[in-house]
Amino acid sequence: MSEIKNIRDQFISKLENDLNIDQINEIKTELFGKNGLISSKFKTIGSIPETDRKKFASDLNQVKDELQNLIAFKINEIERKKINEKLEKEKVDITLPERPFVRGKVHPVSQTIDEISSIFSEIGFSVEEGPDVENEYNNFTALNTPDNHPARDMHDTFYLDENKEVLLRTHTSPVQIRTMLKDKPPFKIIAPGRTYRSDSDQTHAPMFHQVEGLHIDTNINMGHLKGCLNYFVKEFFEVEKIKMRFRPSHFPFTEPSAEVDIGYEIRDGKIIIGEGDKWLEILGCGMVHPNVLKNVKVDPSKYQGYAFGIGIDRLAMLKYGINDLRAFFDCDYRWLNHFGFDPLDVPSNYRGLSR
Amino acid sequence: MKITYDWLKDHLKISAKEDKLLEKLTDIGLEVESIENLSEGLDLFKVAKIIKTEKHPNADRLKVCDVDVGNNEIKKVVCGATNAREGLLTVYAPPGAIIPKNNTKLVVAKIRDVTSYGMLCSESELNLSDESDGITELSSFKYAKNIGKSYFSKLSSNLIDLSITPNRPDCLGVRGIARDLSAAGFGNLKPEKDKKIKSNKNQTLKIKITKEKNQGCLSFGSCLISNVKNTESPQWLKDKLISIGQKPISAIVDITNYIMIDINRPLHAYDADKIEKGIIVRNSKSGEEFTALDNKNYKLDDGMCVISDSKGVLGLGGIIGGTRSGTELDTKNILLESAYFDPRSIRKTAKKLNIDTDAKFRFERGIDQLSIEDGLNKAAFLIKEICGGEISKIDIQKIESHKNKVIKFELKTFEKITGFKISTKEMIIILEKLGFKLKKEKKFFKLSVPSWRPDIVQEIDIVEELVRISGYEKIKIENPIKERSKNTLNPTQKLFHFLQRAVASKGYLEAITWSFTDVKYNDHFKEANKEIKIVNPISSELGVLRNSIFSNLVMHISKNLDRGIKDLSIFEIGPIFYGSQPGEQNTVICGLSAGKKSRLSWIEKERNTDVFDIKRDVIQTLVEAGYDSEKFYLDDESPNYYHPGKSGRIFLNKGKDKVAAYFGEIHPNIIKTLDIKTESLVGFEIFLDNLKLPKKPLKDQKTKYIVSDFQKSERDFAFIVDKKVNVQDLVSLISSIDKNLISNIKVFDVYKGDNIPENKKSIAISVTIQSLEKTLTDNDLEKINNSIIETVENKTGAKIRS
């Protein structure tokens, strides 16, 4: 027994020295190698008298475990120290900039179109489109605006031929005509797109965006029109309540016609939509004129419904606090970056239209 | 249309406040554009007397006047008027006053070293007349006791500017507006005072409307007023016109203007003595000329409606009169015209000659045919009252009589359209107050439309009248039902929105630019396309429809570079045009990237943005959109605005498709010509209309999920091939060797130079070989290895590098 204890004491004190990994491995071999001190002791177990054998073996195993654990601990300690030293050396200034990245943006008008589509999608409208170049018939005549009608003066039209037969559409309303000529009622569509008028100043751009709405069925009346627009405006501005006013107006292609104002006020230099006692005109609408329905071979004694036209750029300006219409189309990188939307920001009903 | 509440009260019995009026006007569709207080600040203008004048020490033409402005105050005013003289009563404007003519605010000013406190005003500066020669001279008889008092009598009424929609000519007269208001329960319309000319004198000037095709004048009423003395208008008339911002001219002109504004009845006064042998209303002949009251000479086409005499054209009926027969202050005998012209004829002529007058504006919207006599009566009486003279009988020539329209209105139509009910009684009240003659049947009305409402022709127009007057606020809100029976977007639209965001997610900022462009830029990018000119562009820089989005994007990227932004990527998704007919357009997504990658980065080496950057953006976008990159086919045929050696085109399927996209460096010549200051400019165009939509939706396209867990091996090969051999062909050749075993091919090096013969290059490829069925043996691998080398060597003339 004392011999085993001696080995133990001797090696424990040895291991207390500041050893490197090789020295520890040497000790390990010395003890547990093929002919190591402890290994050899195990070989002698058979020759120990039976009465002592059990205790001898137990003591030997205890010492073996103790030494092995200590060695493992020492090795681990050294390795840890080594890693720590390495980590110390590897330290970087983590405040240095990350690898360069670029971030793209979606134009506020595109974002607004997606928002609008998302809202109307919820109440069953689908999206239709039409060409930017239109014929005079679809843009005016079919919309109950014959050539001799003074209402044509309200549209400063870009023409592509001297006979004024081909033009850049002045509104999205010709999509109504195309849709109704192509399909059979009922119709429930919106048509966002580019529109053009030869008008250019601080508040007018020669190109702008409109969204047309059309809902024709057997029983659609002005109450539905009011309900639809009320819903849209509330959803679009993401407000609980909206102050809205329908004013009689005149468009050749709708009758009765209305212009719609929303209430607003300026608070701390910011426009607050839906409250206040000032009015802002945001759209024109009305019941589709029977003459228009006749022009597209829809029987006005069976079908009726409403149409509306909304200026998209104007809505985007109001919602996102953009002051200058011209800047939309100026393509200034700084502006696009400032007012643009992250491409992952897809407006949807369940995630909300905006963040 | 400008009105005042006071003027409205000539026709309307009402005591409500003005803000109630404004609200009501808007509620019934007569939108209030603005209100303006014309008399605001006018009280500053004082009657004053010049006490002394001296020559200005430093200017020959100026005088320094001592002016008595009342309250024992004397002001020094520098004045240039020749008529400024001692003792003259005139109008003085102190510093702070705003001159009506030009809206400038007066300040104390030094004029050639003499300080002037205010100004003495001419009539023109006060918007009282066109008289700008000298300062206003006030009669001492009337004004001597008024020195220091306000010159303008106070206007109690604000100027209300209404935006009258083109369907409502009747509301271009104050009475029409009053009638609408009364129908809406805002006051009562006063009955008209019927003044009929009683004369035994005949209208002796012969009037004839020729009967010809497209005669634009349907009736012509007139009367002669002889021995008048044209004069200044009386104060009440002047005040009336001034109150709506008009300038009084002379009694006769003022009276015709007054009648026009009051009841929307345009009149024209001729100097009867200047008319040669009666009036002929006829179509013009090409080449005829006349000088109009705007002092312009007009050359006429065939078929314009003219008022003429034996000497030629006197004026364009309903549009503008001529100088030859115009009235002046010394006019003695007047022929007063009150006619009806066809709106289409008016519009056509005015558009052709580009004339816009008040009369034209009214006639083209439609004048009450039955107001001819009324207008003559009212005007003639006023002329006689103010200018004296003798009135003749009224003469009316017509080639067509007015017929009242009759409309059958089903009572239930109202609720069908508006969704709410009003009582039959209310309908009757509204319609009768608007001037309809009504015959009530059981379920419908027979309505005779008043002659002043050309806009009302069918049943729906009656609904509009009723709902407009009873109030839009009565329309009940029907909440929409959240139900969808059709997809919101069709597959093409979904693709559009997907691509838009896919490209943006690659670091591009989305721009929206005009669909038109500068021909100078367009020329660089139009290739063989037709130039599509806009006939009436807003400027020559926006003169053509764009054949490519590049023209605008290049222009804008250049502007941004000039702003000092060095590295930027922008894109636009929108139409380009290849013809001027509807539908001759394509939707394109077009991107441009300029400058460097990793500029001034501490960690990465900076480099120019290159063709393979843009290629990645295009390919990744297409792959994200759901197209299989393994089927893509590329070649180097690209439009001439790309660098011929560093550009290409992409097909989604070899030989089966139109071009899906172009990409490449922009041609250096264009960069140079347009002076674009950047290290590198690369771009792409994806043609949405050429991207075939998959037959099956993406969700049904995914085939069975099969992966192999058997061991895979990677083998590297380096081939020396002819320079012309492209990697695409090499890769597709190798993959075709065994589609089951070769699962991936990667090009990891391309080398030209030392140790490689000229006209050759070395391509290093790593091929992944893996079976779905078993672990491949060395033998299997060796076999495929040899097959790859053999095939490549045989098919391309390559040599394996050893």
C-alpha cells in the first residue's frame, strides 16, 4: 500500500510543477505506458495474497483514477490557456465597417399601387391594364365625350398624329371601355397606370398615375360607390375614421358624378388625414353613364354601376409626406433612397400595408 | 364664374349668412374655388389735393408734389404725370397700399434722392379704366369735401369664384345660380320684371340668315337704338362690374356685359351707321379676312359662321366682333344683336382660329334659345335709360325654332340609382323650382325641360338633378362585401410585380421616368425602331416616345454622377414603344449600374462594376422568378448600344423563344458622346412580354424530391481549347455525357497566356459525379472520367492538360 501511496504522492507533487504538454505526456507514459508504474502494478494483482488482494486492487484503482483525472485536468488547462492566448492575438476592432452591401428600393408610386391593389383585392376587384397609347375613340368618344364637347378642353392631350386620332391616354378610363368590350358583365376591376396631359408646372407633371375603378352589376347604386370609397380611403390611410364629403360634379362618362374630398388639418407642419375642417379633393367618381354602357354593348336597363378615378401620385404624397410632385420623376438617387421602400416590404392585408 | 352675394340677392330673396351660401353652393355642385375680398385694403386709397408742385431737382420729367391727404397732413410725393398740378383733386395711395393693377405694395422710396411718401394713382393703376395717361382727375364739384376720405365706396360683398362644370351654361349667369339655390331651399327666386319694348318704330336694318348647309346661326334677334349718347356708366353699374373684378369701359359695353353676366345672354352692339345695307349671316368663304376687336387679323376658312354686310365680314357670330362696326363713345345709332349659335359650329371655328372669348365660352356650352327677346328688352331699356335714344321694335329672324325636350321619368329610377328614397312631393318641388314643366302620371313624370338646360336629355339627367339638389349626404353607405371570385392579378401581372421587387433586392433603386424622351438620347438606343414623335410635346427635349428605357436612365444616371454619387444602380419597369398604334408597346425592366464595387473599402479590393455583375443580376432575377437556369441559352448578339465584346443575350430555352434579356457594358462611344463621368457603366433589359409563362403554376412544377446519399466524387479537368470555344458549349457537352451521373459542373479557372499557345485558352472544370443507385466504384469513375476527356477532345478539338 505504501508503495502505491508513494507513487501517488510523488507524481502529484510532480504534476504541481509548471509543466508543458510534452512533460505531462511523459508523466502519463511513465505511469500508464505499457511498462508504466501503475500499469505494472496492475500486473502484480494476481500475485497479491488473496486476503489483501481486494484492498490492493481498490487502492490501486483509486490512485489510477486520481492521477488520470489530474493529468486530464492539466492537459485541458494547458490547451485552454493556449486557445486563450490565441484569441487574445486574434482580437479585431469589431467597430470596423462590415463588408459593403447595397440596398435597393421600390419607388413610392409602385408601393402605393401595390397598397391600392391589396385593398381592392380584399373586396373582390381584379386588376386590368390598357395601353398608354390610345385611340381617340376609347379615350373620349366611347366615354361620352364627343369631339364637340367642351369637357375635352379639360384634358390637355398629347397627340401622336395630326388628325388627333391617336394620343397618349389622358386618364385610365379607356381601360373601362376595353374591359367591357372584351368581357361580359358583371365587371369589378381596378386599372392602375400611367396617364398623360400636356401640363407642366409645380403641381402638374406631363405624366402621372391614376387608378380607375369600375363595378358594374345589376344592382350597384351610389350607396355602394360611397361604401367602396369610404372603405378604400380608410384602409389606405390606415385610420379608424375618415371624414369624407361627396360633392356633385360633372364628368361626361358618369352621371350622377361626384368629386370626393377628405377632411384634413395641419398639425405641427404635418398633414393629418381624416380630421380637421379643411377639405382636400382626392378623386372623381360617379355612376357609369348609360351612353357609355350602350357604347360597349352593355344593356343599361339591366346593368348599372359606378366608376372612379384616383390620382395615385397625390395619394402617395399625402400618405408619405412628399411635397413635390415633380420629384417623383426626377430620379434623384438621394430622393429615391429616402422615399423608396424596401423590396421585402410587400403590402399585404395580414402584415399591414405599411410599417 | 365670378359672383357676389349682393348680386345674387338681385334674384334671390334670402337673409342667410355668406358662409351658409358658400356651403350650399358646393353642396349642389357649384364648387367654390376661392373667395376674395376685393375691397380689402382699398380703404387706404384717399381723395387728396395737390397743394404745390415743384420740379424735381434731379429729373426733368418728375415733379415733387405737396399733397393734402386730409387731417391736416401734407405728404411729399414724387410724381411723373404731366397733369399733376396745383389744386388738382386726385387719388393718393400711402405706403403699405397695394396697387390693384399689378398687386405691388408701396413702400417709402427715394426717387433720385428725393423721398416719396406714397403715390398719386392713374385710373388704370386703380383698375378703373384703361386710362394710364396721367393721374386720376376728380371733379372738385363732387370731391372737394371728401379730402382725406376713402376714395372707394365700401364693397360689402366678397368676390366668390365658382368653378362651373361645362354642362351647366345656365350657371354662367347669376340668375341661373340663384335658381339652383332656390331649388335647394336656399332662398326664393324673385320673379322677373317683365319689361317689353313697346315701340312703333320698325327695325329698318335688314337681317338675313342664309339657308345653307351647316349654318351656325339658328336665330338672330335685333333692335335699333337711335340717337344714343354713349357715356360713362352710372355708379351702380360700375360698382356692379368692379365688384366681380371687371373694369367698366363705357355704358353700352358695360350694359351688354352686365346682361351677359346677369342672365347669361351674350349680346353684341354694332355701330349701325357702319353697317352697309343690312346684315347677312352666312358661311364664310375661304380666304375672307377681317380685323377683330382683339386687334388681330383673322383669315377665315370655308364654312365659318360670319356676320357680314355688303362690304364683307363684320364679325364671327358668337365669338368676336370686328373693329369695322364696333361701337365707340361717339356712336349714335346702335344695332343690338341677340342671337343663337350652334355650339358645335362655335367650337369648331374658335378652335381652328384659336380664339377664346367670353361669348365663345358661353355659346359653345349652349345659350338659352328663348332668352333672345328678354336680353334685347333688358339691354335696350338700360341703354335708353342711361344713354337716351329711341328703341325700335324687335326683329327676329330664325331658320329653326326651339323645341322643348320632353323626358319620361320613371319614379323608381331614382332609388335604383341612388339607393335612397325621396318623396314624390319633394321631387316635384325640386324639378319645378329648377324650371321643369311637369305632368304627373301614376308611376312617372312627363317633364318638359327648360330651354336653358341643354345638358338635360335623358332620364339619368333627371336623377342627377334630384340627387344633387336633395343632397349627396343623403346617400347611404353600403359597406363592401369581402368576397373574391377572381384572382386579383393574372400570371403576367404577378410576374411584373415579382420582377420589380427581385431587381430592387439586388441593390437597384427603382426610378419612374417619362414615357417620352429626348430624341438626342433616344437616337442612341432606338436601333432600327421607328421614331414616334409627339405632335405637341411640352418641350423638344420630351419630343418622342421612348424606344428604350435606357435613354432616360442614362440621362438620369449621368445627372446623379454629376451630383457626386459615384456608385449607383437604378432600374425602371415600364413601357417602351415600337409603333404609334395602341398596343405597339412592350413592358421592359431595364437597369443600369455605374461605378465601382467596394470603393474605398478597408476590407475588400475595389474593382469596376462589370458585365458579370450585371449578368448575375439578370440570371438571379430570372431564376428567382422561377425559370430554370439549366435551360438558359446565351449568345453574344446584342444591340449596338452595348459593348460588342462584353454583352450578350439570354434565351430561356434554346431555339424556342424570343430574347428574354440583353445585358452588357454600354458602348464606350455612347459614354463618351453623352459625357457620362464614370469608371464603368453596365446595363440590362429584361423583356417581360417575351418571358413565356410556364404552363403549370410554380406550385405544380416541382417534381419529386429525390436526393442521393451515395458517395459523390469530384474530378477536375483542364482542357486547352480553341479561343472560340465557349464555356456554355463545353459545359452542356459534358453534362450530356451522362445526365444520371454528372450532377454538377463548375468552371473554376479560365487562363490565357504563358504556356498556352496563342489562339488557345485553358479552361479548368470541376465535375461532380454521383449516382442515385449505388456507390460508384473506382472502375465506374474511371470510365466516366475517360468518357469526359474523350468526348471533349473529339467534339471540340481540345486537349487535356497533363
